[in-house]
Amino acid sequence: MKQREDNLTADMFGNPPKATSYRFYIETADGTEVEWTGLTKKQARDMYAYTDAHQPSNVVRSGWEELITTQLGANV
């Protein structure tokens, strides 16, 4: 009998499973950057859409990006 594919065991040859989270950031006119990390993709996109629609006068740039962390916690 053929066994089912094991997709739960981590690769033992240097490729640990990766967890994905997102960050949203804004930069103000005085150069201060504020960021929120550990967001879901929807949360980051919603924060960006809201900031884009209701642009505060002191925000010069904003954005969101994917953060990939290995199982050990190091950012990739």
C-alpha cells in the first residue's frame, strides 16, 4: 500500500518551514517611520488603503510588505 505524502515534517536539510506575516509602515515629514508588524495580508492592505484614501498632511510615504520568518525566528 502506498503511503500518503508527508507534508508536516520539516525539511531536515536546511530549509525550515517559513511563516509569513506582513508589515505596514508610514513615514512622516520629519523623517519618523512608524511600523506595525505581525499583520495579516488583509490587515496590511486595509491599513494602506485607508491611509491612501485619507492621507494625513504629515505623511510623505506609506506601504506594506511581506515579512518571511524561518521557524527559528530570523527574518529572511
